[in-house]
Amino acid sequence: MSSETTKASQSVTGPRLAVNIAGIEMKNPVMPASGTFGYGEEYAPFLDLENIGAIVTKGLSLKPKAGNPTPRIAETISGMLNAIGLQNVGVDAFIKYKLPFLREVTTPVIVNFFGNTLEEYGEVAKRLSDIPEVAGVELNISCPNVKKGGIVFGTDPKAAAEVVSLVRKNLAKPLIAKLTPNVTDITVIARAVEESGADAICCINTLTGMSIDIKTRRPRLANRTGGLSGPAIRPIAVRMVHQVAQTVKVPVIGVGGIVRPSDAIEFLIAGATAVQVGTANFVDPGIMPAIVEGIEQYCIEEGIDDINELVGSLQV
């Protein structure tokens, strides 16, 4: 088929929005950010799960985790602080109780997981590796290594490389490494995880922040500090996505403060192949299909036949 025929076909059916993240075929580039979408089933009453590119689950650990004491969420101007503490049901309960619902959905399922030791990361990877319903995994390396004085895996290139290497050995699925922005140079970490076997990179996770109640003079979060998300962090996230996309050869997923189609389009132009929507899901549970529609409309208006033409198209 000639390129002219292909374009003519696309002009009738609309622009092609499909993207590929390390072998995960997505019908469009929009998915939820881990921790903002439960295990998928919780949002089924609010949107058609078949209309988003992928489902990204709440982070899983080897054993169930209760999370931090309350209060653990505080609103800020143009954002939100959270210190949930990675509360989750644990990998075994996820497989037994949460996967049956996800089997009924054709949208790819990406499972986020974490650990506090290398051994925990490796064991969770093993348990997820042979599950056909799991299209890929997202590795949260924004966790402290309790065996090495609490250093966060994702802030040290060597530690990041070690955990990615171990998971890679134990996993026969696409591996996405989710990076923390709380570093001096995110490209150093990006190179380390790519060289260690990551098939894609997701950036960014939340930035560490704090809010104080001036009446009580106490932190608004029981944990004192929490992760800042929402529109306030988007310019930082766009900058880091652009830096990482210029540094690595693997696909990049952009996340941070997306609340409207133009926000997602910024990330794509900066170099992201796909995007994740986080805090906005709490404001409007049905926002992701609207963002997909907005991206499609933008492509029509700009004469873009394939969304991949937009990726990394920044003019400098």
C-alpha cells in the first residue's frame, strides 16, 4: 500500500493513536499513573476501560502493606501532597482477588511493584513473570533499601542498576523503570537503568514536599513530608522527560500534572511516547477518555496522521 493510500485511509478513519511501549501494544498513549487508579476495577463505573491505552495498577509489595497513619493527603495550590505509604494488598492477594476482573478487559495491564530489599524486588518479579494477563511491569525504585541505611534505590545509579538487573533476570516481560525526580541529574539514573535492562522509562514520580498548618504549627501530614503531584509539577516533569528522551534509546513515558489534552501533548512533543494521568483522576474519574479525544482532535487540526509523528517533535 502506498503512503498516499495510507494517508487517505487515515483521513477517513481519523489519526492513528496507537503506540508501542517495549512490546506493549496500546490503542492510544493515555494511561493512569500508579496509585491513582486502584487496581482498575474501582474506576470501571466511571469510564470504559477499553478506551484507554493501558491500566496501571496500584503498587504491589511482596506482603500486604497497611501504609502510613492518617492524615496522609493534603491539598496544595495547584497540587496535592500524599504520604499514603504504598498501602496495598500484596502480590499474592492481587493475583487471587484482583486479576479475575482484569482478565475480562482487553486493555493491557501494567503492574507496578516495589520492595525494600533487592530480594523483595526479585521475588515479586518472579511471581508476576508467568502471569499471561500482565502485559508488563512498572518498577518503582523510589523506595528505601533497608539493608543499606535507607538509601533510596532510585537516587543512586549503582543501586538503581542493581535492582533493575535483578528484576530483569527474574522477569520475562517488558520492564518499565519509574524514576524519582529527587535527584541532581535524572539522566544519570536513566542511563543506569537502561544499561541494566529496562525496556522503557517512566518519569517522573512525585517530588518530596511539606505543608504546615499555621494554626497548630504542625505538619498537615502525619508523615511530615509527602509526594507533591498535580499541575504544579508539570513543567519540571516535561523538562525531565525531554532530558531523558535525549539520553536514552528506549521509550519514555511522561507523567506529572496532566489535567487536559494540551498537557499530554506537551509531553509527547518533549519526547514521551505515552503519558500517565495521576492526580486528575481524583478530580474527574472520567478524565482520561476526554484527554484521548482532545489528543485526537489536535492531530486532526494539525494534519497529523500518526501520533508517533508528534513524539519528540520539539523545535529548538
